[in-house]
Amino acid sequence: MFHLFKAKEPKRLTYDKATKNPVIRCSICTGEQVAGFKDLHTGKFSDIMLIRNEKDLKEFMDMCEITEIEKEI
């Protein structure tokens, strides 16, 4: 059978697990949630994507290949 479109493979994020931790940062005022990585040594947060719903959260967790994620305010 002839296929016009390929199935989309999920993106994978590579990060140094010894120095960075995937985190969801939540705003107290607006409730906005942003997924990213927190540097374990400096505490600096690097945002990757906005989390609008459960689908976005699952996508980020799949990209990082994790099953649990920490939320911080």
C-alpha cells in the first residue's frame, strides 16, 4: 500500500540527568504552567513548553521519558 504521510515519531529531549531535573513551574496568580528543566546546582529554570492541558503534560513527560514530574510554585 502507498502511504502519503509518515507516522509522526515523538520528539525526545536529551538532558544531563546529573545536573538537570524536569519540572513543572506553576504561577500562583494566573495558574499558568510551564514545563522545563531546573539546574540542580544553580536553581536556574529553563522553560521548554507551555502546559495547557493533560495532553501537553503527557507529551512533555514522553519527550523526557519520565513517569513522574515535580511541580513547584
